[in-house]
Amino acid sequence: MIRFIHTGDLHLGLQFKNVSFDKRKAEERRLELWNTFERIIKRSIEESVDFLFIAGDLFEERYFTLGDIKRVRDTLKEAKNVEIIITAGNHDTSNIKSLYNMIDWPKNVTLFNTDGLGKREFVDKNIIIYGYSWDRGENKKDIFEGFQGIDRDKTNILIIHGDVFNKESSYLPLDKNYINNIGFDYIGLGHIHKPTIFSDRMAYCGSPEPLDFGEIGEHGIIEGMIKDNGTKIKFLPFSNRIFLEKTINIDETMGYVDIINKIRQADEGRELKRNLYRIRLEGTLHRDIDLNLDHMVKSLEDEFYYIELIDNTVIDYDLDSLEKENQDNIIGYFINEMKNKDLEDKVVRQALYIGLGVLMEGKVEL
């Protein structure tokens, strides 16, 4: 029986420039990436797994230092009874200038080379692990060219950083059906940050910590077991925090305080202090309410770990009064024309409000 943990895409050292974090928040998240990495190593020790697979993008080479890579080495060294398999990706390439090649690695760490699909056999476990490391930021190499197949008398595992969704990808396109049909007992993929389990024999682990609002929902690691009757894996939520998007529906009867209070109810209090929220305000806003998003965020920041607000509301205009006041200009003509349509239709009414919002910013006289 073989037990393993599959992770990747940790992006240690990331600067979080794709998120509107202030300097303090960005530093907190960088430290949390390290914390999660160290927790993964600790779990591999506590669970006595045989292998820890790291499927690329362990760190951000643009921001990583020699001291950082030594910290990685020393952390991995703690798991002395765990065989650690690393395949470099497009953010942590392995080449002559790479930090990977500036230090000596512990004997329990295997870093695959960049020449092509390589393999390492662990005779005592009757297992062969195949892998490949990137040496540049873009890669369309066919690493299976000339591949002779696997030894079916052994357990065979493939660990690789690439893209099975796009055959034209510049990030190591992989033919999902082809590699699946080779017969590997497990294919541990990296590069796609959303955890995706295709089967018990093939999965993207995803990034253990979400990195921006393009990575909403649970993130974690994959734990697996290979026995005579096959492979079984499970996804284990593991992140310190989650990126979440919420929609708050408001109407013209609500005042400023009502809206603020409804935002506070977007989630349970303990979750608000833990996670990162992007909240969209939808619906119809009373014409006398001024939504100053910066002020609203400021008043809520003590109750949220992180919050962004997006205003998608439309103003509830008094159409009859507005039409009368503007009967001789384009605003009045626009209202009259829209009244001839079905204003009970949500799409039509939304178009009316958006159009009026544009026109009311600067009245256009005919």
C-alpha cells in the first residue's frame, strides 16, 4: 500500500499584485502561504505518508531569494521519512540560473530534470514515478515523444505541471485521454489552480491557498492511497482563507443603514473575519441614497478580514416627474419611448435605469 499527498501551485513569495491589498494585508497573505506550506509538510509527517508530490510552481522565482530556497530545503528535510517529488513549473523553472540548482537537496527530495520525461524507481516500494521539470516560462514540448510505455508489474505514477484543457496552450499542453490511457495508477497534475478531480487516477490538486478572486471557493490538497484493488483519493480543504463572491439584493425602500446592515449579514461573523469577500450590490436604489463605496468599506473593515464592494445598482427614478421636467430634451424623449415598452420586464427596466443614469450625468439638450 502506498499513501501520498499531492500538492502544487503554492507560489511562495507571491506579491499579490492582482488583488487590491494594502501592504500589510499582502504581507499577511505571503506569510500565510509559508504557513500552509509548512502545515502540508507537517501533515505528511503526522500521517506517515510514503510520498509528497509537489506538481510545480512551488515558488515565484522573480521574488524568491537564496535564503527562501534554503528555508524550503530545511522544511522538506524535516520530513525525513517521506519521499518528496518535485517537478518545476513555469513560475519556478529549473535551469542553470535556477535557485533549485544553487543548493544541495536532502536525500529524500527528488527534483526531476528538464531533458524530457524522466523516471525514478523506488525498488523497495515497487513503484516508478515519472516527472518532468520546466526550464522556461512557456513550453509546448511534447514530452511523450518516443515514450515506450510503463512496466505494468509495478505501480506507476506521473507528476507533471501542464494544461490538459487546451491543446494549443503555451503551458505544456497535455492530451488528457492519451495520458489517461497509458495506465498510470495516479496522475498528479499542477498548473490549474482550481481543484479538479477527473477520477481517482487523475486530478489537479489546485493551489492550497487561493491567490485572488479568480480562485473562489475551497482550496486544499489531495490525499491518496494505492492498493492492490486500485487508487482512492480525496480532496482535503486546507487553506487558511477562502475568496468568496456574494450578491446583495437591495430595493428602493432601503436606506443607507439598511444596506450596511444587509452587507453585515453576508455570512456568519466568524467567517467574515476569516475570509476575503467581493460583494456586489444589485437592485434598485432610492434616488436620494448616495452609495459611497469607499466610506462603506471603511465602516465595515473592522468586521471583515477583507471586503470589496461593487455597485451594480440602478436608481429608482420618478419617471412621470422626470419626463415632465425634461419633456423638451432627450431625457424626456427617452423616457417616453421606454414607457411604450414592457417596463415590468426586468431587462427593459434595467435598460431604462442604465440609460437614464448615463443621460442624467450631463443633460443633453436637443
